[in-house]
Amino acid sequence: MWGAICGYDKRPETEQKHIANAFLLACLLDYRRRDKIDDPWNAVYKFFENGPEFRDDLWRKIYETPEEEWRSDFAFRRHKLHRERPPHNRLWPIAEAITYWFDGDARLIWKDKDAFSTLARLHWIGAGEQISRMIVGALKDCGYVKGKGDPKADVRICRVIGRSILGEAIPTSRPFSAIRICREIHPDDPWELDGPLWLLGEKTCTSIAPDCDRCYLRERCAYFQKNRTM
Ligand code: SF4
């Protein structure tokens, strides 16, 4: 997903707003594995194909759709942005905030802002705490904002950090416990732990059967040490 936003400012001005808005929409959808369509860009670009009126002024067009209409069965089925209703419905108040405060242009959320200010703005428009962290991280990776960031403490990162440091996975209901540990491990920029931890949680430290024999954290992992001596 980062591929689309990195370098968008080198594209013609007429495309930049569209790309930034599409990137933000794809992030807000926050697909999980069970959503089957694991690339939210597919859903976003099908959405634009089916509704070309949204392409150039996405947030304003959503906001101009009466809220009841946006929340209707018809709109949910027509736009096919998400398999569940709440992620679809919540786009309307977010569109309202982006239209009112940022002129419908996602770029203005992060333009000339540091990571912390961008995080606060995303959180404030209703993007959600962990999704906001992910968006800030993507913008940092692409060089659009500077400063420290936190990882998006999803189920994988809570699992790997919890097992390796505490000996058991941290419940996703307590994401800040994982974030706090990441801040202690890598205070310069905890966001830099996001990618490696996510990969470990996806490929090696899986929920059912962690493959500790292939894990580079093994010798320092509290979960591995605890279970080895049992
Ligand atoms: S050693 Fe095992 S439990 Fe620990 S982080 Fe690696 S895979 Fe997970």
C-alpha cells in the first residue's frame, strides 16, 4: 500500500489529491486476512470504477451523500468497500471532518506537520488509534512527516512483543502495553520495530504454533525460555 503514496508529490498536481485521498481511504478500511480481498487498493479502485463521481473529490462526495443514504443497504452493497457495515458507515463522519477542516484534501492533514501533529489530527478526524499510527508510519517511511512514531499494535505485534518480553501474548484490548514496551526497546523511533515484528507475527510467531526453532529472537524470548524448561 505504501507504493502508491511514496512519491505521489512528484505526480502531476491534478493526481496528487486523488492519490492521497485514495491512500487514506485504503488505510481506513484496515482489511484483515479474513476479509479475503487482502489488498484494499482493489476495493478502492473498484469503488472508483463503479462511482467515478468519487474519484476527484472523494471526501466531499461522500459527505454530500446524505448520511442516511450512505448508511443504507443500497450504498453498502453498491460501493463494496468492506464486508462489514461499521467500517463503511464510519467513513461518513470522517468525510465530514476532512471536508470541513481540510477542504476534502488528505494532503492537508500532514502537510508541514510532524509525526505527532499528524497522529493527533488523524486520531481527531476519527481514523482510530492504531490505524492512525500505521498511517503516520507510512508517511514517515515515504518521507512526508518527520519525528518518532509508534507501531500499529495489532494482533501480531501484541503477540510477538508479549511472548518475547513477558512470556505470553498481550491481549489486543491492551495495545498500549505493547507500544510502551516498543518505546523502551527502541526509544529513538519505535515505529521502526513495526515491520520486523509484523513479519515475525505473520510468518513465524503464529497464534497456534510459533515456530521457535526458526526464530531469531529465540535465545532472548521469554516464551521460548519458559516453555523450554518446562
Ligand atoms: S521464539 Fe517463538 S515465541 Fe518467541 S518470538 Fe520467536 S516464534 Fe515467538
